Amino acid sequence: MKALFIGGTGTISMAITRKLAEQGHELYLINRGNRNEDLPEGIKVITADINDEADVAEKIKDLSFDVVCDFIGFVKSQLERDYRLFNGKTRQFMYISSASAYQKPLSDYRINEGTPLSNPYWEYSRNKIECEEYLMKMYRENGFPITIIRPSHTYDERSVPLGVHGNKGSWQVVKRIMEGKPVIIHGDGTSLWTMTHNSDFAKAFIGLMGNIHAIGEAFQITTDETLTWNQIYTAIADSLGVKLNAYYVPSSFLADVSDYDFTGSLIGDKANSVVFDNSKLKKAVPDFFPEMRFDIGIKKTIDYILSHKELQIEDKEFDAWCDKVINALENAKKEIRG
């Protein structure tokens, strides 16, 4: 199989890139070269800015592909560019959308590909919906061979997946857990969520590549494991060998007192209980079975981060904000109690 990835070195895409290389497929990446030192041997890199359409068109003019996938398309204009570049040059165009595009608030916590797409809380999700609608229009009207992929919360060895964190990643929360400081969990920690390791995601994704049953269709790719946020944070603390000091704060309060986009990322996503039905995916990819249980996967992530100092990026602004929120709520409790 001959494939081209736009991106190819992110949390989701790197696992797919590595797996395809292991399997001996011919894989090209278009990117600016920021993480290419981590790529396996045999990958062909087209160094370019995908937003420079004329340059990319020149560099791929003599190439055609079985599969093209855009991992970094966020707005409709980027997908319009992709259509101009790859219409007639690929047998399948795969687009990474987002499970956050599903209806909020949910009418049913059980989600499948037929769940309506509507998210008034998060512009990111609305943009993904618009991208999906454009691609489906190109499929219906022009036969552009699209497949839409909707990941939920996918993680790898380089970052701990969390509900509430700052702008510089997850390390500051990990540090708070290690130090025994109170750690903010949205709501009461009992809402349901799904954490998917990128190795499991890669198996399902590759099964959809070149798959005749995937053309014109949308698929969500997640693990089958359902967790509460209490279980998620406890598993992280257990991996660190310490006790979790949880501090619960309503999502709406966090959104009201922060410049972080918690309206989108919490109320429009993580604060909702979700259980994903992957029946459609398993029908298209019968040999797909997610294997990485979260408590095992997160231990691998924690061990990797603790052994790589460059991933331990402090976020003192977020740390101070957490302390401010917690102190304010504790003072409010004292005032109310008299």
C-alpha cells in the first residue's frame, strides 16, 4: 500500500506511521520536519508547509496514492485545499475529525456513528463538523473517496491524558500528584470517559486503510474500556506510587473563573459521560480488538515521562491558578459555615 500522511508525527499519527513502516508499506509524510528524528527507517518525507499549496502541488505532481490522510486539518478551508491537491490522486482520502463533534448535551450517553453532530460549546468541534459536511458533499457530488475518523481521548507515551490542565501539557498536574497537593477534578469524578492508547488506535485505523467498506463512511475509533475520572486520576497516582489528593470543582465554575477554554474542553466534551459503541468499526475491521488497558498503558506513559526530562515542562501559572481556585472555594466554605 502506498500512502501519504499530512502530519504523521503526532500523538495519533506516529503510532500508525511506525506500524506501517514495520509492515513494509510505502509511506510518505508531508510536514515541516519538526519531529522527523523520531521516524522509523524507510519513511519518505516531503518537507513542505501544507499551507503552501503551490509548493506542495509541485512536489507531488508525479505521485499518486492508495491512501491520503490529513491529521492536521481543523477548518473547512484546509479541506478545500486538500480536495484541490488530491482529487484524482488517491483512491481513499481519510480525515481525522473528532468525537467531540457529537451532540452536546447528549440525548443518550451511548454513542455511535449515528449520534447527531452538534456542539454549541466548542468552536473546535463545530469546525470539525463543518469539515465533515464539506467532505461528504464532495463524496456525494464528485465521488471524492472519503473516510471520516472520529477519535476520542487518545494518548501516547509522551503525555498523561487529563481532564483539567494548563497550556503547557500535563506535567504540572503529575507534579502536583507527586507532591501530594490537591488536584482539581471536574465535577465529582464519577462521569464516564474513554482513554484510548495510540497503539490500539493504529490497529483500527490501518484496518480501514484501503478498505472498500470504509469509503463514504464515518467511523469512531476508541477502546471498549469505560472509566470514571476518579479511576483515571487514581490510576495515574498509583503509577506514581502515591495517594491521590482529589479536589472536586464543578465544570461550569472552572469555565467561569479561567482563561483556559474549559467551556469547550469540559462542558463541550470531557464533562459529559460517554460510552462508545464500536460495532460499526468491528464489522469493517473484524480482527480489531483493543488490548491496552488504561492502568497498564498509563504506567508505561508515566515511566517514559519520568525518564525523559525534556517532557517535564513546568507550568507555574497553571499551578498558581489551581491553588487560587482551591483556596477561594475553601474560604467560601468557611464563610458559609460561619
